[in-house]
Amino acid sequence: MSVNVSIEDAHGPVDVALQWRLAGGGWEMLSMNFAGGSAWTATIPAQSAPGIIEMFVVASDEVGNQAQSASESIQVLLAPPSNADVSPLLIVAIVFAVAVPIVALIFLRRKKKKLLPWPLRFGSSLLPGRKDLSSLLASLSVQSLPR
């Protein structure tokens, strides 16, 4: 969760920290990063359990003045899943579900392929000494009749 604050000071803040805790636990400290102008930001890590996050900001300037913000709180309703990885078994099942129909389709197409008539299928010659119809047509020539 991103926390953004605006801090204005005549001497300029030098150190800004976010103090936070979840569900009344121990206080954690995060250094805030300067974001330009008077803006400072920090990110509270994702929580593994629901609860209330309490937080406040402590800032100090270059002459030693220190200030603390009022405490704020926010309700965390749902924790993110602890393991969002995909199960290897699920991956295998998906691959299997896609591969089986593809293999079956290829097999069925090969079975249904129409066979050529036997002279062309076995490469027998239609005429003695000829390999196929295309070589027969290539050997025909047109001769002109004498005038």
C-alpha cells in the first residue's frame, strides 16, 4: 500500500519516516522517499492477514525540529493469496487436453484421405515405357501437315 504525504517546513525536512503496525502488533519504520516539491512517499508491504493498519509520520528538519502527524488507520479486508503459482498438474492437464484432440484430428484426416486410382497410386505407367500422364503429355508434339 502506497502512503503519500505532503510536508512543508521553512528549513526543509531532512528525514521523514513512516511508522506503521498491523492489528496492534509491533511498530515498523519505513524511510520515506522524497518525490519532489513537498511530496514524500513510502510503500507498506502486502499483508498476509486481514486487520487494521495504524500509521503516522515523523519528520525532522535540518535545525533539529521534529514533528509527528496524527495517527491514521486503514482496514485490510482480504489478504492476497499466499501461493498464486499455477500447479504443475494443471499445466499437464491443459497440455493433454489440447494435444489429444489435435493428434486425433491428424489421425482421422489421414484415415479419411481419398486414395488415388491404382495406376496413379502405384506409379504404374499408363502406356508402356511411360512413368505418368505428365510425361506422356510432354512427349506429344504437334507436327504440321505438308501443304
